Amino acid sequence: MGIETNFGTYLGKMDILSSLATLSFDKRRSKFFTRELLTLLKLVDEGKVNIDILFGSWAGAVGNFQFMPSTIKNYALDYDQNNIIELKKFEDSFASAANYINKIGWKKNTPCFYKIKLKKNIPTKYLNKSAKKLLHKKKLNDFKKYIVNFNEIDTDGNLQVAIITPDGDIVENINSNLSPAYIVFDNYELILKWNRSLRFALAVCTLKDKIKNEI
């Protein structure tokens, strides 16, 4: 919510139905947006969402956590039990986001990431700079020889992890730019299902830790 809508202060003003109808004619992702449009129309027809409040982003997302129609269909909850899903209200939106992240496999008490300092001998194949798919995952302990501050990582060494260098796509020579770098875990990859951006997932996981520390 903090990343998607600035804590609910900006939810978007576009008519979602119009946005999806327009994007359905975009040849690049026509099938995706057509499917989302039909899903939303069905939700409206079934009375699960109110057409009068369907305003959000240009891409068809709505609410505090910017759910697409298929996400609403599969994971959104009428938490306050008023017979309609209202993702601009805190009760429904937070419950729906929690349900979504739980259903896709969030693991409690396991980390998202650790910031690491890499040694220069690390093979470049282990450095993920794209969020499309994290490659060359290994057990955490297998990366020990490449990480200067390995002893600062306080978790199970048998967990499967990947290394990301999120600025790799904007730096010309990644071999000489090994910082910043992070070890990322399964929970981090779940955030990528929400938004395919290495920096987005880092921001969400950082915010999660900040909130946990305050509690």
C-alpha cells in the first residue's frame, strides 16, 4: 500500500472499465486486458463490486493495493461483510492483501532479503539484474565463499536463495559494479508476482521490516 498508492492517498482517477476496454485493443497485451475486462464485468454483474466506485489506474488496477480484476476474483474478501468488496476501504483492502500473499505461499518468520557485500571472484552468472526470472538459485551456504559479510546473515543456510544486483540494468559494466547486492529468499520472489521489479520488491520488504520493528 505504501508503495502502490502512497498509503492510500492516491488511488487513481481513471474509469477502470474504460481503461480495460481501451487496453484490450492494444495488440501487445490484448489477450491479458480482454480477460481482465471480462472478469471485471462478471464481478459487476454478480454484484460483488460496485461499478460506481471503479476508478483507479490507467492499467485497470483499483484500491489501496491496486488489484487487477483477476486478483479481485481470486483473492479479495468482503471482510466487513456488507455484501460488497470495497478495496478502497481499509477493512476489505488489508484483509484481501493478506489473503493474497498468504494464498500464494508467504512463509512466516523467514526473511525477504539481506544486503551483502560481494567478493570480486563471484561469477557474473549468479548476478540477477532482471526481475523476469531469478536464475542460478542455490543453497545460502553455497554462496558463502563469495560474500564478505556472510556471518551477518542470520538464517537457515540450507534455504534456497538468489543474488540480485538491482542496478545492473543501468550500469554499463556490472563486473566493476557489485554494489548494491542482495541475497533474496522465497518471500522476495512472491513480491515479484505482485510487481515485476527488483526495486519494488526491495522497497516492500524494507517497509515490512520497518513496520515489524515498530510493532
